[in-house]
Amino acid sequence: MEDLTEEIPRFEPWTKYPSLTQDRLIIVANLIRDVRHEAVLAHEPGRGDTNWGLGTRVYERTCFKLTSVAPEYSEWLFILPETKGLQFSFAIGSVPFRFYRGKPDEPQTDTTYAVLESCTTFRCVLKSKGFDRSITS
């Protein structure tokens, strides 16, 4: 029988984006994981909770947690201002992030625009904090 397993290339984001250190990614990933775990434990389908409610709870609590801990990591974790109510963007060093649900190879036009808008906002935030485009921390 032919071996169909394919080795997945190892991706180490800190090699391309120095501000995404392994330690920073672990901190953020652990925060997100812990919030998700707590929300799943509180999920009660037998009392009417749905997957929609679970997803909403996870998203809102994740945004809240990242916002709450940002002052503790103020040298590298930035919460970006948003113009629309349900959007949430943050940055690890010089790399902006936004939660996205969908196919990564087929983003919707409005999503693409929102990401570009977020990146522009992020550059303004960096400048206001005294950083320039060459920021790596």
C-alpha cells in the first residue's frame, strides 16, 4: 500500500516576523485556549445552549481576556481601535491579527477591506506610540 502521508513543512513564524517570538505566541495561544476551555465547560446544550451561543461566548470572552491582559504585556500586545461593533483586532509586536471564519484562500471582499483598514489603523497606532515601520519588537 502506498504511503499517502506527506510531511507538513515546519512553519516558524518568528523567522519571517521577528516580533512573533515563540514565547509571545505561547502566551496568546494559552490565553485563547484557556478561555475556550472555560466556555466549553459552561456550555449546556441540555438547557438550550447552541453552538452559535458557544461560538459567541468564546469570541466575546477571548476579546475581553486579550483586552484585560494587554496592559500586562504593553511592550508587545496592542489592542487596535475598531470602527465597527463586532470587530476585534490586536497586534503582537508589529503584526496585526483579526479573527476570521472562512476559507483562507477565498476571503470575502468586505473581509479583505476590513483587514486592510485594520492594517492602516495599526500603522497609525504604532506612529502615535513613537514606533516607525521598521518595528520588530
